[in-house]
Amino acid sequence: MSYLVIIITFIFINNFIFVKFLGLCPFIGVSKKRDSAIGMGFAVIFVMAISSLVTSSVYQFILMPLGLGYLKTIVFILVIASLVQFVEMVIAKFSPQLYHALGIYLPLITTNCAVLGIALLNVESQHNVFESFIAGVSAGIGFFIALILMSAVRERIERQKNLPRALRGAPIAFLTAGLMALAFMAFDNALLKNLLG
């Protein structure tokens, strides 16, 4: 599979937020403000990229040769949890303000099904280690784009004074996310074929 196809597929066609609906908890929780959305986006890109690289390597070079492929989910969760702990320590040390802004959502990357989802999709798609890394980076970028778009919309919505009380907060966020998901459905495999020939 071409690297460009992997990149376009995971950023637009199979966007984890708007198409696969994975990772909605941090998406809704962190997208209230642009600064926290940017911080979370970069953290997710890093974790998805490195976890894709490590999980793919572990699967191809350790689990499969030993006939332990059935342990992939448990091993992947352990790898992801370790990486998130590392990211959390780095952010706490170098950007305490961002660490406090992300709050509970930073440790929730451990249980973010999008991170585990990309690791399992790489195995299912039989990507090699480098393709897995490219897919992880691309999926993270797609997650980042979704967070930035949503934070821009939510900041604007928060300034609206005439929004009905029943729609304030999470309800309008989910409605907005649904409309954005409809827009992302315009990206499909036919578009990819037309772009790449």
C-alpha cells in the first residue's frame, strides 16, 4: 500500500473521530479551548505514532514468531499505558499549565480506544513496521484536525448568548460533531481513487 494512500486514508477517509467514532471522551472533554485541544492533539499524535511503531514491532518480531499472537490486545494495552505515563511525566515537567489544563483527559489517553484501535488496525491490515508508524502518525493528525476544528467551533458557540439552555455544553457539542462527521463522509475511497489515479 502506498504511503500517500495510508496518510490520506487515516486523516480523512477513516478519521477516528468523525468516521470511526473512536476517542470521543477526550474529543468532547478537551475541545472546549483551543490551547488544550492543541496540547492533547500533539500528545495523541506522539502516542499513536510511537505505540503503532512499538506494537507492530512487538507483534511481528516477538508475538508471531513465538505463536503468541492471541496476546496482542493485552500486550498492546501495556505498551500504550507505558507510553502515556511517559508523555504525562514529560508534559508535567515541561508544561505544568498544559498538564493542569488537560486534567483527567491526559491519563485517559491510556484507555482511548483510538490509540488501541490504530494498533489493532495495523495488525489487521498487515502493515509492516514503517507502514504502521505512518498510519499511527496519520491517525494522530486526523485526531488533531478534529480537535482543532471542534475547539474553534465550540469557542464560537460559547460566545453565543441566545443558545437554548437545553443545548448548552455537551448536547450542542455532540450535534456539532455529528454535522462535522457528515461533512467528513464526503471523503471516501472513490475520492482517493480520483486523486491518485
